[in-house]
Amino acid sequence: MAKTLPKLKLLPAGQYQGVNEKDPIKYYYWPVFGPLYRRRVELALAECRGGGRILEVGFGTGLTFLNLAEMYAEIHGLDLTANVPQVKSVFDGLGLRTFLKNGNVLDMPYEDNYFDTVLLISILEHLKPEEQALAFAEIVRVLKPGGQVVYGVPVERPLMVFLFRVLGHDIRKEHFSTEKQVAEAASAVLQKIRIVEMKSMFPFLGKVYEVGHFVKTGGS
């Protein structure tokens, strides 16, 4: 039986703060593109099992925070460029406490064995292939034994390249690792639970996104 996906809880479009004009938040409200953008996040949220602390790497506007607040006691976030005070103020105003920092997945400012879940949605494809091993070494380090990593990455197909071009993006200047390279790096240090495929709105075009769910075993 197919898993029922959680519905992404969105704030009014103008309420999100703290990111530059390149952030994709506007696309979530568009016809046609909006359901695709929301579904990839919902697939990732469906794999998150809840617990004490979650770290979202690349939290951006805090798009997932309303959902995550129903699943975790503490929401932590790490982002290269987001304006932390502005993003935090949005959720403070809603009574939702967050722990947000600027930083890089390749060198995370957290202690070992700290998080129940590390979530990365459309982040890892922006790393170069040779950086994937370092990223996953850091993810493993900050995860508790038995903790999970959930990531989402696009599957590059002609349709994906075309859709990015329609939205004004050159995929070659933004995506450096394939979904296979990401999965291989994850599999080298974590136990795979499953990889969930997201199909195009036109099924004959195949998958356009995939969500990986891996866990840290034992005391590694």
C-alpha cells in the first residue's frame, strides 16, 4: 500500500523572509510547477520519523518548519546564505522556536552524535562529486547511532533540464553531482533503507526526483 504523504504546510507567500531572489519559494505557489515542488518536499517529509532533534541543511525560508514542528522537539537549521535573524523572526512570531546557523555541510558546527535526523532537500546535487564523501562523513558524525538521513535530489533528464531553463536556470551551472553519485556516497557510510522515486506529471518521461533514506548503524 502506498504511503500517504503529509501535506506541506505553507505560510502566505509574502510571509517568508531572509533569502535572496534566487530562492525557489515563489515556485511553490505556481500552477503546474507548484505541485511538483511541493511533492518533492512531501516525499522527504514522509520519510522523517520524528524524534528529539532534526537538522535541516539548506533550510532557506524554513519551508518545512511547520511540518517538522509537529514531529520533532527541536528544529535546527544550517544554511550558507539565509539571513538567520530574519528567518527566525518569522517563526518566532508563530511561537515556533528554531535553532538556526549559517554554515557549510562540509564542516558543520555541531557536536558528534547529536541529531536524530539530518534532512537535505535539493542540496547535495550542488556539491562536486569529490565533495560528497566529506559531506556524508560530516552527516554521519553529527547523527546519533541509529539516526537517519533523508535527502532529496533531482534526477537529470531532458525534461528536468528543460524545466530549469523555463524557470531561468542553467542546470549545468548549478548541479554538479548526479543522483547516482549521491546515492553511492551515502551507501558507502550508511545503511540504505529505501530510495523513493518521484515520477513526472507525464509518467512515460520517468522519474524526475528521488528521496534517499539511510541510517547510521551501531556506534559508527
